[in-house]
Amino acid sequence: MFNGVSVFLVGMMGAGKSTVGRLLAQRLGYQFLDLDELIEQIGGSSISDIFAQQGEAAFRDLESRVLAEVCAYTRLVVATGGGVVTERRNWSYLHHGLIVWLDAEIETLKSRVAGAPGVRPLLAGGDTGERLAGLLAQRATFYAQADVRVPSEASPAEVVDLTLAALALRLKEDADG
């Protein structure tokens, strides 16, 4: 359907990038990669440990280096970290494929991250809803640069259908000029 062009999923933590990404990869016959999981493998520790021991700047640098390697491949669906869009250089890597912003309401994000295992360093030390809203306010203009924006409030299977439809429409619009 997309001639082997990779798909990069961006959006806030809890938007469903990993869950939707796995299903989308299956539907497309692509490989699925979770950028955060790769970072943990390459970095040799959890993301929360990288943040705690080396700081956010070191994490973002490692994230960019891993993304630079990943973007060289085709036929991938890549779930990125929520902040990947804040680094300017990452956009050149993301543009090797189609970029999908999975967008969800703050209350949905809050309930999803509360039920998800693992520590989220950027949510530490405050009200989760307020922290998420603050992060979204900082990142929304970056997310808006994606090729398509897909609401991710529905079930993962429905979000996959919406994503495929949105990407097909975008490609048709690009082809029609």
C-alpha cells in the first residue's frame, strides 16, 4: 500500500503508539520497532535510569542517534518516544517515512499512563494531568507537523483503520497535486 515506506508514530505518552504500531505493522506486513525499547537495549538501562543518571539531554542525544540508524530502513512501523519531535534534527530522520500523530485527550492519556507499567520521568513530581497538559502545550506545534493527525480515543483496531485511511487520503492528495 505504501511501497515499503516506513511509518513513524508520534504523539504523547499514552496515545497508543506502541499498541497501535504493533497492529499497524501486522496489517501492512511490516516490522515493528519501539524506539524506547531500542534505546534501552542500546543504552543498557531503562529510560528512567538514563534520565536519572545522565539527564534528559543525554537521553535525547541517544534517542536521536538511534532514530538516525532506524530511518535508514524501510517497511517499518516505528513507535517513537513522545519527545522525539522536540529535537530539530529528528525531523530529517522522521521525513524518511510517513509521520502519523496519534492524538488523544488529556484524560485519556492520564488514564492510560496510570495503568501502564514503568516509570515516566517527565511525569514525576506533580499532578499527572497537569504535567501531561504542560508537555502537550510544549509539543503540539511539533506534532502538528506530522503528515496526518489521527484521533486515538477509539480501540486500537479502529485507530489502525483510521490511520490507514488518513495515510491513503494524504498520499492521494499528494499524487493529485
